[in-house]
Amino acid sequence: MSDIALHKYFPRLPEAALQEFTEWCVLEQAKAAGCNFTPDRSKLNNLPPGEYIPKLVDQFMKVKPDPIKAGLVAAIAGKEADKHALSGLAIVADFVSLYVKYLIPKDGDTPEKVEAILTKAGQHQCEKLVEIGRKHGVEF
């Protein structure tokens, strides 16, 4: 499957940028996969990124419009993220970006359509990551 290697850039980002990117993935990009997730802000308010990101992801992972597909996608995204050998919040951002990206091609009925959808989702993630990086003083 096509892959823009975002994982290479996650370790260069400050925690605040990782938080912003992760939040964008689960709140905005996941909508393309039919996940309309609204986090419980009362459990997230005033948390530093090191606590905020895992709690946000935990809430998000409990939302499964299609539990079988979500489970398969989580396994694929987890296996791929493990291969990237990241640590800390970078691996969480990597997993979430892969998970959301792989959930999106719900309408792909041929391998070519799925590949095109994945490529577009990956490009969108890359554009957003560059935008967030610049905002936080990191150029790629």
C-alpha cells in the first residue's frame, strides 16, 4: 500500500505539535471514515500532551462504527507502527495516523480505488503535518 513516510517526522515534532496532529486525525480526518467522534473534554481539559494524547486516543478507539473492520485496521496499523520503532508520543501519533488512514477507504471496491483513496488520505496527512510543524517552528 502507498505510504508517505510520516513516521520519519514525528520524532522531530514537539509534544504540542503531536497533540495537534493527533487531535486533527481523530476529530477531522476520521470523519471521512464515518467516525464522528466527540471527545469527553471534561476528561481532557488542562492535561499536558503526554497525558492528553493517550486519553484522547483511548476515547477515540472506543468508537467503532464497524467493530470488525476497526479491529482489523487496528491490528494492521499497530503492526506497521511497531516496524517504525518509534517511542513515546511519536508512536501514538504514528499509530493514529495509520489507523485513521486505513479506515477511510470504505468506498473502494477495487484495489486501484483503495490505493487512490489511501494515497489521497496520506497526502492530506502530510500537508497537515507540514502545516502544524511550521506553526511549531519545525521545517521538513
